[in-house]
Amino acid sequence: MDMLRGAQIAEAGLTEWRKLAQGLHARYLTDGFAAGARFVAAVGEAGDASGHHPRVTIGSSYVDLELVTADAIYRDDEGTEHVVEWVTQQDVDLARRITGIAADHALRADPTAVSEVELGLDASDPSAVAPVWAAVLTGDAASQGRGSPSDEVRDATARVPNLWFDDAAEEQPATQRWHVEVYVAPEALEQRVAAAVAAGGTVVDDGSASGLTVIADQDGNRGVICVDTSTAQQD
């Protein structure tokens, strides 16, 4: 099934879901764990009917859901097909069904609470170091390049954050090579940046165009707060 582009996801009008990194995310607030379990059971039945299921985390007062297709098809500029982990129509369809189930259970969505953490590593030769980190993070060499046309490391069961690689310029000194990326909903960005600044952080790049806001701590270590600008509704 073909992957959906950002504009296509935006056109779907999934008001309770947010596109973060590769998938669609939603948080539904519950009155307790048992209420969350009943909701997840209903979601499971809908997933069984469609042959597709979300990733689920249940807490004492919430249920977090992620929808992503493990074998979406991406075509590059040359027309070559790649199997990638991304949003497809089946994710959009199931998201709509889950929204209806949540309404039946009188659950409220909290889009500002969704987030996704990824790791980034600057490397001079990503293909050389990726097997090491695939083994360290997942214990499975096949996690290198899983669901991605690059050397990105992804665990099939999502136990650990995805690791992607950026090219390290040879002429630059080896300073900070690791950084954390945190994807948030667009409406949560301003509060998240403000909280980081209030805690002593500094905005290095406001990311107004790219959706990437770079924050440095007092020692100069950098992290990135990300939003997916591709799915922004167009006026």
C-alpha cells in the first residue's frame, strides 16, 4: 500500500490525531485503567476486522495509540520502490474508526500530550557504525534499515527509540555527536520551548520554516523539538 504524503494526511481531517515522525498518534483520557482496557478491547476488535492494529500503551488515566504501516511503499525520484514504515490509507481509515469508538466510550482526546522520541547521531560513515548500534539497541542486525531506505536503526517492536544518522563533516571537530529529537503536536510546540527556556535552555534555531527548534542546555548540549509541518492545514 502506498505511503501517504503530508498533504494527503492533512486532507483526512483527523482532528484527534497528530502525525509525529513516521506514524499517527493519539492520546485518549480515561477514568482509570479498567476504562482504558475496555476501550483498547474495542479498538482491538476494530483492528481484527480491518486486519491492522495500532501500537498501544495504557496508563492509569490515558491510552496512547500509534498507527503506522510496516510495509508502506515509497517511490523515489527515479521511480524505485522502497518498503518503508509510514502512514497509509489503512492507518487513516482505522484512525477514523477509533475516533468513533472513543466517542462511544465518552473519551476525550488530548492531542497536545502526544510525543515521539528519536535519537540522532552524527557519523562520518553511517553504514559502518549502524550495525554496532543495531546490536546495542535491539540485539538484531536486521533492525538496520528496517522500514527505511537509509541505515536508520528501528526496533520491530518499538522497545527503543529510532536512531537515525546525519553526516558528520570531516573538517569539523568531534564535539557533540548525539542528540535527542522530541516530536510534539504543533499546538504544543510553544509551551514546550517556553518550558525549556524557563529551565535554563537557549533557543539556538527557532525552526520557523523547518519545524525543528534547536535547544541548547547550559553546557551547550543540543536537543531538537520537532513538529511535522508537512501535515499543516493549508488556508
